[in-house]
Amino acid sequence: MSYLNIENLVTSFPVRGQGFFSKKIPDVKIINNVSLNIKKGEVLGLVGESGCGKSTLGRSLLRLVPVKSGKILFNNDDLMNKNYSELSKLRPQLQMIFQDPYASLDPRMTIYDTLAEPLLFHNIVPKSELDEEINRLMNLVGLAPRYIKKYPHEFSGGQRQRIAIARALALRPEFIIADEPVSALDVSIQSQIINLLLDLKKKLNLTILFISHDLSVVRFICDRIAVMYLGKIVEIAPSKELFENPIHPYTQALLSAIPLPDPRKEKNRERILLQGEPPSHLNPPSGCAFSPRCHKKKDASCGTRTPSLVQTSDTRWVSDCACCEQR
Amino acid sequence: MTNNNEILLQVDNLKTYFHTRTGCFRAVNGVSFHVRKGETLGIVGESGSGKSVSQYSLLKLIPQPPGKIESGTAFFDGTDLLSADEKTLRGIRGKRISMIFQDPMTCLNPYLKIGDQIIEPLLIHHNYNKEEARKKAIEALKQVGMTSPEKRMKGYPHELSGGMRQRVMIAMALITEPELLIADEPTTALDVTVQAQILDLIKKLQKEKNTAVIFITHDLGVIAGVADRVMVMYAGEIVEEGLTEEIFYSACHPYTRALLKSIPANAQVGDELFSIDGLPPNLSHKITGCSFNPRCTEKVNDDKNLDFPTLTEITKSHRVANCACALRNVSEIERNS
């Protein structure tokens, strides 16, 4: 029974050509026909290079960006058919934590104001209990309630990310999209926030979509992982299986590129070094989008046939390109 | 990788303080280290631990005021960089010592063509004429793996992706064939796949030209792959220094150990991740004793806290701060071996 179900989602943005009378260019598809489901209570990791559309996918789920077509079924309720006020009623259940805690908090609002705003807007608690609720939230994320009258600039990065998490949890959501919540933080602080997220997930029974480019973090925190490349999902697998047995050549390259904190292993390992740069959404390669950089590419068919995601076992989906089937 | 063991850079007791309205920040507080020809020295530490400032100080790239190099010497091939006048420094910066900065998005001049930016060091330091310099720049771009370098020379930085810009930075830094390259988090802003390409490139070029590299990063995974020796910094001080294998397999300082333990890649899935509680100390307060003491999990109550821990030698290459916890770990390792 899936909890959040995405079917054939397409998000595209208009592009202007050069000059006023320029030829009209078709909209560029950032999310290209993505289907995905998330089970209740799981942490699904979404990984990929910068610019592959992983953040846009996260935002599309909350309809923070204009979605062109597709279905977003949340508890069997299609978010695509909702108007603004209906969506606004649903928002408390779907919250987001952003990447950069330096930019996502309003510098002119005290922590108290930041946390009180969503609570008051959605009438979560009566005004008389507001202070108590804010103290509860501060304790929940491990901050001393005496800090509530301070401004964001008085906090360190890790503390700010805790505030951002408290703000997301204020509305008692069921589902959280965490968009690179630890990539702006130092290793020692990063582990504090990861532990906090895992702890809160258990305590509050949250479902999390964890967007990240750091595979070692994803391996640690996620139950399942979806790998994205140029607006498409190329592989979905349980975390352990993905790391032990990656099928798609891109996943293999991605895993082999993770630096290992172990000098002996690091010296002896074979790296798959990808050639070239990530392609542009404006001018995607024909056929398999990964084919120009693929280390396994065999014949010309890679450049002509567009692969799609197929289910290969109970838990795994993988792109049906020639290189994946050949193994 | 070291071809000869000659010391290229010897830094002693470097102190860089920032005098601000809110107090004096001891960003770098008595750092001594050396770099040999052709080797890679990795520097790790949290943000604010002084790893970048210590290197910027060498080339006087810190704003003065508020920054001030309070003491120290840095002998680079016989010249003391810290007491050298501006003219001498100008002959060294960008020619014999180059830098690659963290963020390729902001370090290239958006108004200048890539070609003009790459040939600039050649025109200044080597008296090349423009045509020769251009030829050399195209060659340099080829070396760093840029496609159609002739066309790229006429382009602007905004036309390039992050990885490509970092390649331009590397080409620019290495075009004068420096003896020392300081790379300040050169891959932090990049994707893992691109990071692997760039690290590979730096290693390759280093081998070809026998350049010494100081590699600053907070990613221990990257350090494991590139460095010959590693220096761990905390709160403006070096807490441990040693060969890469010594740091990774027989770390003695509690901070180094905690850093290694807190990497998600080292953890078992399902366990709680090891985390270092608390925050790095405020550098504007005078710290006496071990700076890591408040966050240290290995400390024992009756440990005598030294007022000023100094580095002691464990092996020829391995030095660690002589706080009680570190010394305990040292004797434990010796007993086991």
C-alpha cells in the first residue's frame, strides 16, 4: 500500500530564445515522466548530480513549482486537482527542510516568530498554549528554549538547521521532504543532524524523502534509494542492494566515485571515471541520456532507443537500457 | 611519490589574529609544519579551525587590518614569506606558489574572457608576448581536459559548468609551473563524479611536474585518496600530524578519532551515528589547556590539564598534541603493536 504515489510526473519550464522575434522553443522538461512511490514510514533517498532535477522533483510534489502533467496521489488524493486553498489545508501534512539554513530562515524574525508563524496560520494550537508549544518544539530538536528571542545570525549552521527542522515539525507533518539538509554542514555537525532526523523519524513516525548528492549519508539514513539522471529515474533499489549490486552504469559510476575514508582501500580500488560533463536539459542526448558518458556503451542502439524504468524484482526497478540487461 | 626529501616550505610558530570590534580572534595560533618537494600535505578540520587562514597568511592574502600575522616564519626556498616585502611576494605569488580556491563560481572574473584570465600570469611573470601566451594557454586547457580549447578561450566563465570552471582554475594555477600549489577545498562545490575527475587530474599533473600540493578539505574521504601526509587542525592549532596511514589507522588525538568515527561511510547502518557534541570554541576567548577538552568524550576527571599542549613526536613522521587523552592512546597503541 503506497502512501505517496507519483505517476508520469512532468515538470517543465518555459525557455526564451535570444531576441524578441526568436523562434519559439519548446518548454524544457526538467522532470521527465517520473513515477515513484513512497511507503508510509520509510526514508526514500533521491540521489543524482546537481542539475539532474532532484530538488525540482521534491518541489513538484508539494506543487511549489508548476507541474505540467501527471498525478501526485497522497493518501489516494490527487494533489494535482487541488486549488490553492485546498492545497493550503493539506500543507501542514507535507513539509520541507531546505538545504541552506543560512538562507532559509528570515534574518529579521526571532526564532520565536519563525516558529509561531506556521502555528498561528494553521491554528495548530490556541494562542494561550503557543509559548508552551514553541518550548516543546525547541526541546524536540535539542535546542535550549531560552534561545527563542534570538535571531538566526546568532546561531551556528547546525543550530540553524535544527531551527529549520523545528519549523517543519511545528505543523505535525506526516511527510517531510528534506532537500540536502546536511550538505552545508561540517562532518561533526552533520552527524548530529542525521541522528536527530533519524530519532525524530522514529518518534513521530515520519515519512521522509531525503534528497542528497552525498551517497555515504544516503546509505546511512535511507531504506530505499532512487537514482536520478537528467530528469529521469534510472534505478530504484533498497539501500543495501543498491550498494552491493548496482545495475545501472550511472549508479556504478556514482558509487565508485565516492571517496572512501580509508587510504589502503582508496589506493587499490578501481574507479570508473566518467568522461565529459553532465548533459544539459536544454539539449538532451538522444536515446539513453547517459549514453554519451557511459563506460559500458556497446552499440549505436544506446543513442537511439529511449529506455524506460521497468520492474526487475519485488523491490527493484531499473532502466531497461541495453547496458543494464547485458550483465 | 616523493622524488627527493628536500623541504620546500618550512613554517614555524605562525600566528594570525583578527582584531575586530568584538575581540581578538586567534584564528591561527602557533602552527608549525613543513612541505617537501613533490608531496601532498592534506589539512583537515572543521570550518573555522584555521586551515584556510593559515595558508592564506603565507601569501599575505588575508585582509590587514583586521587580520595581523603576529609571529612566525615561513621559509620557502630560503625566503621568509612572512617578512618579505610586497615586491618579493609578488614574484612568488602565482608564479612559484599558486592557489586554487573553493568556489569556482566566484573566483573567476565574470567580465573577462577565460583566455585573458589564463594568460595573465604568463604576461606578468614570464614576459611572454600575447601570441606565445595564448598558445601555452590552449595547451594548458587541453591538459586539464577541456574540449575545444580554442573556442573556450574566447568564452566567459558563465558559459561553463562548475567542473569546467574548476578546470580553468587549475589550468590557470599550473600554467606557470609552480613549485607549490595550495588547493583550498577545490572539490567541495562539485558533484562526486566530477570530484573524482578533478582529483584525478590534480594527481596526474602533480606527478608530471613534481609539484608539492597543500590540499585543504574537510572531507576525510578525499584526503585518504590524495594526501601523503595529513595535518588535523582544531581551533587554530594542529592537534595531530602524520603520514596518511598513521592518521587513519593509528590516530591518537581524541578529535581525530572522533572525526573518523563520525563519517557516515564508516558507520554501520542502523546504529546511531557517532557525533561530536557541542560546538567548536569561540576563538575570541583565551583558551588554556586542550581546546578540544569541552567536547572530548575520552577525558577522565582526574586528568591533569596542561596549560598549553604542544606536539610531541611519536614516530619520525607522527606528531600529536600532548594532552592526557592523546598520550593515553599513544601508550595503548604501543602496547598493542
